[in-house]
Amino acid sequence: DEAAAAATALAALEEQILLEGPGEIAAIMFESIVGAGGVLVAPDGYMQGVRALCDKYGILLIADEVMVGFGRTGKFWGFQHYDGVVPDIVTSAKGLSAAYMPLSVVGMRKPIKEFFETTPIGWGATYQGHPVALACAYECIKFLLDNDVVGNARALGDVMQAEIARIVDDHPCVRQGRAVGLFGCIDLVDADGHYIQPLQGPSPDPVVKFKQALVDNGVYGLVRPPYVHCAPPLVINEAELKDGFSRVSNALAVLDDALGLAPP
């Protein structure tokens, strides 16, 4: 029951706020959609509840959009998946310049901006506002808007989910998967149905073989077992996306075989 889980988590969060003392907490920061931890979307009502707690106790809400900002999930910002939730501060990076240049951005509500305009702090960054990086970002954002790249991510979200569902059905080494727009992940398990390995530490031999099989099939990506992420270029088309999943499926067949798992 997602509603019950959200209520329990919010109650625990409020208890922690009270234990720490609201006046001792500057901000609560979260990824709008958890990225490297497995592409996890908060249950209905949770983010709205966090926003309400921040408002109740005078705490800033910061959304980390480094991975999901600029259209990755089929909306321009990941927090837009949660009705009524607007953070006080947003951080982002990757999609801003499509990784052509190193650049990040911080956005904030007007009162925060105005405060630091009249009350500056003695902090800066050597390459802040670098003109080459900013010119790159400007062109990337123009392309993003002119070519409805966010709409492409949204439209291909159903294809992504269908391809992940097919992989779950075809490969016993995959417990489950999920996707939002063009941001997806599958969970790998061993022959006993447990996660194939901890997030940290050396990979067992079947995982080593799987990683090599991905390379042999021309696939490069964030493989952080037990999670395998799928975050293709936002300009990808349906045929290319399906081809990519076909290659991943070939590699997963190698993993099934290495684990002694027969296909269903």
C-alpha cells in the first residue's frame, strides 16, 4: 500500500525533524527521482508531504536534478511528476550541456536570490560562468526546445517500459524493472532470487561475463550491479531504442547461462 508507506515515512521524517529541532535544519535535499540508486519514483503523496513539512517548520526544500533535469524523464524537471511540488532550490548539470562541456546550475526562488544579492558570501568558483560552457549550454537548450526533445523522451517512455517488461519476462536473472520517460533500470538476481551482488565490492564471475557480453554486443552504460541503468540519448528513435534493448537481451542470456538459469 503506497499511501500507507508514504504516511509512515512522513511520520518518521517529522519525528526526526522534531528530535533534531526545526531551527537546526537548514534544508532537506533529495533527488526528485532517485538515479544511481535504481530509478525510484516516490509513492503518491510522499513528496507533497515533504513539501508540507518543510513549509510547516520553515525548512528549505532542495531538489537534486543532476540526472533527471532537462527532460530525461519526459518532463523538463523531475519534480514536475509530483503535483503541486515546487522546490525552493534546484540543482542540475548533465542535461544542461549534454555533457559536451562541464557545467552545472543552481536555481532558486526569488526571495533567496534577492537575499544573496544584498547579503553576499565570500565564496566563488574559478570557472563560474565560463563563456564557452555557457555558449554550449545555450545552444543545447535551444536545440532541446526547438526539437521537442522532452516530448520525444515522453513519447518513448511507453516503448522503454514495454522493452523492460519483455526483458523481465524473458530472463530469470532479472527480477523487475521500471522506467520514467527515457530513464530506466533493471534489477539483477542470482539463482536463489537474491540480488546478484552488493552495490560495493568485487563482481562475481557471472557478472564479469555479463559485462563483457554487453561490450561484445556494442552496449555501453551505467552497469552497477545489482542495477543496470538505461539512459539513452534523448534524441534516440524507437528503432534505435529497441535495437539497444535487443543487444542488452543478448548479454542477459549470457548471464542466465552463467547462473545456470533456464529461460522461461
